[in-house]
Amino acid sequence: MSDLIPVLTKEEIDKAVSDIARRISSDYKDCDLILIGVLKGAIIFLSDLIRKITIPVKVDFVRISSYGTETSSSGDIHLSKDVEIDLKDKDVLIIEDIVDTGLSLTYLSDHLKSFGPKSVKICSLIDKQERRKADITIDYVGRVIQEGFLVGYGLDYAEKFRNLPDVYHLKT
Ligand code: IMP
Ligand code: MG
């Protein structure tokens, strides 16, 4: 049996999402903003976030996978679904559920830059710092968490727990 230890309540998540949406709405005023959600983990965060953003925004998705175990990325990353909207001269904001080693986002942001956008920035609900390997800047962060494997609010363990409204630390 595994234990779920509460880390973020839905009220705390809601406040973090509102704060990020307010900053994005102000920082990207008068810009051509495209949010790129990273499937599948970011779906819930993205769907809450766009409803709180008060400026015009377009949405697209990518799916990236890394070979590795269920709780740790190998850093060997591949793209299984690419963007469909033209990013040339657009302001791109990547929407992630959680940044761990940072290797996926380094790969993804380099990939998106190849389409000639005006800017590429990163927004993640959770910045998990303990295992960071890549030197990346996360421009919008909901909450910094030092360690542990988290589930809920889109985050999964072997495809389970995405539907939980709160975020938990999974102890196996
Ligand atoms: P990174 O390349 O190590 O930064 O891995 C990022 C991806 O691994 C995230 O987008 C998640 O899909 C997954 N991941 C990393 N840590 C966790 C976690 O604690 N819970 C669930 N998924 C995680
Ligand atoms: Mg993810």
C-alpha cells in the first residue's frame, strides 16, 4: 500500500494559479501570447490558468516523454506530439506541471526556439529543486518544493492520481 501525504490543498493551488494568471495578464498585455501545455501532466493546471488570464491567449500542446523509471527521468527525451500553431514572432509560454531535473524543459525550450518565436518563457506549478541537473530559469512558479514524488492535480504515478484535486507526496 502507498500513503498520500498532503502537500498543497486545492485552496493553496487556487491562490497560486490566480497569482500567476494576474502576473501573466499584466506582463503579456499587448503581446501575441501562445501557451504551450505539456501533456499530460499540465492539463489541469492549464485549464484552470487560462480561465483566470484576462488577456487574449492561444493554446497548443506538445507531448514529450523520457525513458526512465516511473519516478525518475533518464534525460533521454523525445517528442511524440509537436505544436500545430505557427510560433514565428509569437510570445511563447510553456506550461508545465512540475520541473524536476529540468532536462525535459531544456529540450523543449530549445525545440520551440527553432520555430523563431519572439520569446520563450517557462511557467510551472511546482519547482522541485532537489534533483535539478539543467540550469534553467522558471519565469513563473506556483510553489517551490524541495523533494519527494508528488501526485494529484494532473501529476501521476504510472497514470494514476491525476484526478485528485489536491497535491500529495506519494510514499511507497
Ligand atoms: P524533468 O525532465 O526531470 O524536469 O521531468 C519533468 C517531468 O517528469 C514532469 O513534467 C513530470 O511529468 C515528471 N515528474 C517529475 N517529478 C514528478 C513528480 O514528483 N510527480 C509526477 N511527475 C513528475
Ligand atoms: Mg510534465
